[in-house]
Amino acid sequence: MRDLADVRVFVYQWFAERGEPPSPEDVADGFGLDTAAALEALRALHDAHLLVLDAGRREILMAHPWSARSLGFVVTDERVRWWGGCAWDSFAIPALVGRPCLVATHCPGCGRALALDVRPDEHPPAGLVAHFLVPIPRMWDDVMYTCAHQSLFCSEEHVGRWLRQSRSPRGAILDMRTLWLLATRWYAGRFTREYRRRTPDEARALFHELGLVGPFWGDA
Ligand SMILES: [Zn+2]
């Protein structure tokens, strides 16, 4: 068998082309493995936080920025419909696939439908804001919960409305330019074999370049 990087890239490309994850059997077929060996590879990638399996450690739930299930974001172009994992993930997909995409969701503050065109090469105009609830150092404590609470809102006022309704602590608010820069730069290179997860110091360096500072972003 080839190494885990090949399996990871295979999963990403499958998601990009089809809008859904491969099954363990698809991975086995792709590499000429038996299903047990394919599952072993997928579980190793899960344990390295390079994808997310279900509780039975069998089906792929996420390979960021792709999700197998709706988490509140639809991302689509003329060929494929994807479930975006969250605001951060959904803004990364156009740059990863190299095509403009429509990103659609609901504002948690008022329930209004929000849709915007996101390009691979230019940030969307100002207007909407993103709110991230879970601080970066705790992002992987429950990654599905984290993703489900990285949302787009009409305005900061509607973030405030949702925080009061849900009795949630205020997290971080990002404008459209900052969200797009974070998403495209965070996910750059994800399709290559050479990609590896950023260390906390490397992640902080990127956040600092974008003006994202403070304990929420992992600063002491
Ligand atoms: Zn709203």
C-alpha cells in the first residue's frame, strides 16, 4: 500500500469531484486493498485529525473543508454541490476547486437566507460577518460542534441577538475579507501530498498576519 498522504489526497479529490466522501470500500478499490486495510488507513488519518470518522470509526463525516452531511452551508458551482463544514470551510472551497461558487446558509440571528458568490481569487464585498464560537485551542475537543458554530450573520447586531438567545459567550467576529483570506490561506496546499497540519506556532503566525490576535486565537 502507498502511504497515508496518498489516501488523504484520494479522499479530498473524491469529495471535490463528487460532493460526497468515498466509502471504505471505495478507498479499498482505489488502492487495491482489502476493506480492513482501507479502514486502518482512514482510522490513522482520523487519529491525526486529517479527517473525521463517525462514532463507529467507519464512515467519513468530514475531510475539512468538506462535510458528508449538512452543517448549515451549501456550496455549489455549475457541476457539484457540496456541504460546507462551516463559514471558514465554505469560503475555502472556491479556491480549492479553482472555480467561483455560490455559498448559501441562514443567519442564526434572524433566520434570513444568506447567499453570496465567493471567488477563488478575490474576497467577497463587505457586509455579512462571521462569528466563531469555539476558541481555536479547543477546536478539536468536539470538531463537529465547533464547525456547526462557525456561522455567517447579517450583521454584528444579529450576532449579538443570537448570543443572547442561545446564552452563548461571544467568540470572534470576522469581516468578509478576513474570513476569505483565512480560509484560502489556511487550506492552500490541502490537495498536495506534502501538506501537513500546522503546528500551533505556525497557525498563530498566520492568524497574526491577518490581525487575529488574543486568547481566542491561541495567544497566551
Ligand atoms: Zn440576520
